[in-house]
Amino acid sequence: MDTESNLYLKNMWYVAFYEQELKKGNLIPKEIMGEKIVFGRDNRGLPFALKDNCPHRGVPLSCGHFDGDRIQCCYHGWEFDTTGVCQKIPALAPDTPIQVNKIKAPSYPCREVNGIVWVFMPASKMSSTTVLPQVTDLLLAANKKFRHVEKVVLPCNIDHSVIGLIDPAHVTFVHQSWFWRSKKSSKLKIKNFEPSPMGFKMARHAPSNNSKGYKLLKGGTSTEIDFQIPGTRIEHIQIGEKHEIISITTLTPLNDQETELNQFFYSTLAASSWFWWPLRLLGRTFIGQDLGIFMKLKKGLENNPNLMLVGEPDAQARWYYELKKQWQKARQDETQFSNTLTGGQLKWVT
Ligand code: FES
Ligand SMILES: [Fe+2]
């Protein structure tokens, strides 16, 4: 597994909140990649993110007061706008020569797309001319919104979390349910993978017929699964010609011990559809099962074991490390990242 300095992929967008979590006038502290950040939403509804320290003497800005326009630090009352620029230092005499606007709390770029609030984690100090990449493409028109289903904190670093997300072999042993599948129904799976701009894609295929869950979806179903660094898995299910379901899992490293998992669903099926109940139940059950195994993994890792990635069931994990290496190299060389994976066919029994 990567050392701590190579653990995080910088200069990328990460999921911070879904829209309902961050209400107008809110000020919420959150750790991402070990950096303490305060998120807020102003009176106009725009989200923002600042380093969670007052530039004066470091008290968390999240402990201050926010009126939807300015944040007032709770120690000496300095006031900042939502871009972090200081607007007022109450203790300064009116004739002070000090230009308060020169003082700034560092800010992070923050964007909201499809009802998800993203934050950009820069590799180094950003200037106002830094060109930002597009927010991660979740294969959904910008005017559509996800329904949030689940959020959990996995007790492991981002690498273990990603590998757990794309690892096919644990399904047989961790995700058994009477309504989904049982261990006895294992079969040889042969899947074709192709590279995508930021990762790799399991080409569109009919879902395995040993999954009872998919049988709920009648009318010609096919699924495509796309993995993108830093840790996004998009499953796009097409039902007949008219309907689609998109299930997105994103991973946000909180620190080197914890990773937040968010699962979002979008569907053209109506909210009242009978279909939502089993979908939610499935999502919740799966995540609960993953959380259970991650607790055990955390215990195991305390003993610092040597680990291995073996054969085709672990090929996607190796691809993930390869993508990470390429991303970090491109950043160091200041060149454009280009994915050199070639994909191919993988076989495993699950
Ligand atoms: S520490 Fe914030 S105003 Fe002094
Ligand atoms: Fe899992």
C-alpha cells in the first residue's frame, strides 16, 4: 500500500456534501485529506470552502458566527466574506492605515453539480489564475439531481477503500443475502474492460443471472460500470429503451485512517415507483456488509501485515495503483495526465 505522502491524489475534485446537508447559512467543519476545512452556503445559495482557521490567531472559523454573508471569528470578531477576504477588524481605530482587505483566509474552489457539492484539493497554493479541471463527470445531465441514499465512514485509508469498491472477489463472501445471491451460486465470470479518460470501464453487458437483485428489473437490462480516479464508481443500468438507473459511489479521504463513502442514485423511474424500496434496501445492506468487513480489516492492518494482489481478481486493484502512479508522475513532471491502461478481458469466479 502507498506511503502516506503518496496516499492522496491532489489537484482533483472530491465530494464534500450532498445538497440537503449544507443549508443556507450553515457553517460546517469537515476534514478532507487531513486538512481542516469549513464549508458554508451563503444567502444566495452558493457553497464555499475556507481553511478552518482564522488568519489572526488560528481559532476555527467554524466556531464563529455566519449571517449568510460574512463569517465573524469568535475570538476578536474579525469578519470575512465567503471568499475569505477580511472585511473588518473591529478593534482597529477608524484612522488605521492597515488595509484589512489584504488579509485573507485561504479558500478552496467549491462547485455544486447535480445536487452534489464538490471541493477541489490543490497540490500547492493556488493563484487566482490556476485553471481548474472540470468537476468529475457523473454521466448525468447537469440539470438532473441525484437522490442521496447512503453515507458511511469506512475505517480505512483511501487505497483500501477504493480496492474494496472495485474488488470482485469479496462479493461471494461478504455480500450474501437471501434476496441477492448465495455462495452456492458462484459462476465463472468473463468481463471485458476498456480504458476511459480517468480510469477503466467494464463494457456494457447483461447482468449476471446469479444475482436475484437484477431479476427484479424486467424488460431487457444491461449494465456498464465505470471506475475513475480518485475513487468514483458509476454503475449505469439501462432498463428497456426508456429507463435508466445510475448508481454512483464516491470516496473522499478524510485522513489516513478514514474515508467517507457516499452513494447516490438517479433514476428516470418515479420516486413512488415500487422499485425504490428494494434499491434502497440493497444499497443499505451492501454498504453495511462492506463496513463490517472494513472494521475487521482495520484490526488486521494494525499488525502491519505484508499484503498481496494476486491474479485476475486483483487486476483492477493493480490498475488503480497504476493510474495513481501516472497521475502523480504527470503532476511532478507538470505534464498532462494520460491514461496508458489498455484494458482487456478478466476472469474470476464469484
Ligand atoms: S483569532 Fe480570529 S479574530 Fe482573532
Ligand atoms: Fe462490497
